[in-house]
Amino acid sequence: MSRIRVAILGTSFGRLVQAVGFQRHPGFELVAIADSDTAKTGRLAAELGIPHGFGDWRKLLDQVACELVSVVTPVDLHHPMVMAALTSGRHVLCEKPAAMHRFQAAEMRDTAKRLGRVAGMNHEFRFLPARRTAVEMVRAGAIGVPRRVEILGRYPIWNRPESRGMTWLSDARRGGGILGALASHHSDCVRTLLGEPRAVTASLRVSQPSRGPTAAQPEPATATADDACTLLIECGASATALIDLDATAPYRWERYEVHGSEGSLRWDDGGVALWRITPGREPEAVAIPAGFALAPREGDPQLIAPFGVIAQRLHDAIGGGPAMEPSLDDAVAVQSILDAARESSVAGTRIAVEAPSPAGV
């Protein structure tokens, strides 16, 4: 199989993680990158050794021959970009969350299936070694019947007005907020451990609304997207999950716990080490299977190594191997949880999770 030509739409995470991941994989050739600033994107393309840099993503799709398009832009652009890539004959990888709402995500999923395109979601957190091992252990019954998942996250993103200026991440109209940025990953984690959620009770908050002034943004602004969220998720007959995130904390800290009838599993930020806890005993380190271990390079951003797993799965799926996972089916399921959380926060009540069925079903 010849190298798969890939284009990236977006120059933030797309530059820091995905460009590196694709360029290191021998089965891909990174041929183009696009953003809204033509001069900036041209300079970036030259620095990274990418043949083409565009200030207009539609021109990239019109002018560059490529088999795969990776969408790594603000959320409000995901749907039009993915739809254009699919209908122009490309396979796609989409950053999370997939879309502004579940019906956009469902249209993306159904279009990919109708056209026979490979369509993946970049839930690379799935491939952090501790989480991957925990999922296998839970499914094998290592902690008995799973009853509860708890995910706590504290992040120094907007702890002070000058810590970060006003960007799309603070704009609800563009799909910003910590719910989409990180609770999307954590909702996917809950699904893999407990099965599909059936209802959500949630609170979304703007705890520190001031954005700026900063050196890049002299005028202060006010955030409209959530910087803190709490979700109580109901799964199956009796299992529940708690996701509690605060992006206005002065430090970074994460804790993941899975509690079952016979014991618990725990891992922390980084997802490298896993512990098993049973009643009356000290926490016991769990050996990570060799097949789940990652080999990050010194100095790399944390997510480059797990993104390598995503890249390999994409390569295999496009080459006719196993179907891509995570897929846009996963995107629709996660987006449906996020939609229910937003509705619950506004209504102040429990909301059922209703994922649109595939077209024709």
C-alpha cells in the first residue's frame, strides 16, 4: 500500500501533536495544512516541511490531492469541514467534540457510511496505558460488577483573567467550554467502562468569566462558555458516574477511579500507572500489558504517543483492515451525552440521553 496523503485543517493542536504524529508514521505523507491566516500558515508549513500551506481550507480541498483530511479546528467548523471532506472523496479524522450538537454528528456519521469512507474520532485518551488496561480488567470481571466511575479534573486554564485571553474556547456560540474540551473525553471513558449512559443530571458554570487583558489581547472580554462542569451520569440499571471538572483551579490534577463489587481501580493524570484496591489491603500496582505500553520521546507533548495509536488504526482501516475505532458512532454517542448535560443544566433536572439512530434504521 502506498503512503496515504493527509491534510490537516487547523494549526494549534494540529501543529503540536497531529503533524508530528503523521510525519513520524511511515505510512502517511503530510502534504498540506490550512488555517485562517495565510502568511502564518505558510510560515508554519515551511518550518514543518509541509509542501502546501493555505489560509482557506476550501482551497486546500479543491487544489490538493490527498486521501485523508484531519479536522482540528474550533468546534463550529467541524461539521462543514467534515462534510466537505467526505463528499469530495476523502476519509476523515475529526477532533472532539464532533460537532455543535448530536444531529450534526449523526449527519457526519451517516454520510461517511453512505459514501463508504473511513471516519475516525480523535479520542486518543483511550490509548493511555492505564485507562486501556483498566477497561480490559473491568470487562474481564477483575473488580466484580462495576458500580461507579469518578473522574475529577482541575486545570489552571482560566484561573485568573490574564491567564488566557478570549478565544473560541470561551465562546459558547463556537462550541467552547470545558464540557466539550475535556468532558467529551471523560464521557467516552465512562461509556467504555459502564456502557451507554441513559440519563444525565448536570451543572455547567462560568466560575471565572473575565478573559484578559493579555499581551495579545489588550481589551478584556467576558466568557460565555463553561469553565466548570459537574455531571452525574446513569448507566444501565444501577451504575453511575461522576465527572467534575474545574478549569479555574491554580494547578493541574486528575484522578480516575472505577469501583466494583470486588474492588477498585485508580489512575492519575498521565495515564501511565494503574492501581488496584481491594478491601483491607494497600493499593497494588497493576502491570501494564506490553501491547498497551507507549514509548514517548523525551520532550514530546503527552498526547503524541497515544495519537500514534490513532494514526496506526486509521492506516489499517484505510488499507482495508479492521474498522476504525474510535469512529463517528462514538462521536454521536458522546455528543448525545454532552447535549443532555447542557439541557439538564439549563432545565435544572435529569435529562435522558437520546442518540440518533443511523439513517435507515
